[in-house]
Amino acid sequence: MKKLFSLAAVALFVLTLCSCSGAQTPEDVTTKAIECIIDKDYKGYVDMMNFKKEKDAEQMQQIVALVQDKMDKEMEKKQGISDFKVGTAEVNEDKAVVPYTITYGNGEVKEDQMKLVKTEKGWMIDSGK
């Protein structure tokens, strides 16, 4: 769960489209994940995550609730996300690391990176679980 919260915090720094599916590149996934956080589309964000073990509907709802709780608190504290930039992915076979920078509404700037894994569904956020 601790890693999930850490991942959720990272996700905090990624934007999303109304629909958080169909991303083609690691940079697209990172952008859409941040947009999901901005739009408070936590289900969309969690749907972009890859889990080593299959999760049932109830488990997925619990993960969405955890992400929502963490992100809502963080966004309130930092006054939302005012801007973000996604860098160029470093791809190594079926894994990628995408750097990004988030600027919060309170002026705080955070540089971080999102870890992704390539699956049969395409690039997805690596949940570590």
C-alpha cells in the first residue's frame, strides 16, 4: 500500500484527457495520467496502471478510492496543478522512464519521473505491485 501511495503521489504530477485510454507512447501515457489527476478522473488514472496480479472490481474500486483520497488532499494543499511539462522517455525494451515537471497553483515546482511498462494493452504505469 505504501508503494501505491507513492505511485499515486507521482501520478499527481501527470495530466489527463477526458478519456485516459489509447495512449501510444510513454510520453502520451505520462501526459494522460497527469491530465487524469487534473480532471479528478481517478478511475481513468487507475485504469492506466499495470498490476502484476489481476485485481477484481472491488479491489480496483478500493485503489481508486485510495488514489482519490491521496490526490485530493495533495491538490488542496498545493492549490492544484497550474502547469506541467513532460520530457523525453528513456526506453529500455519493455520499460520506460519519463521525466516530468509539475508547477502547482501555490508556485511550488516538482521534478519527478514516471515508470512505465509495455504490456499487450500498450504502455501502462508500472504500479510495482
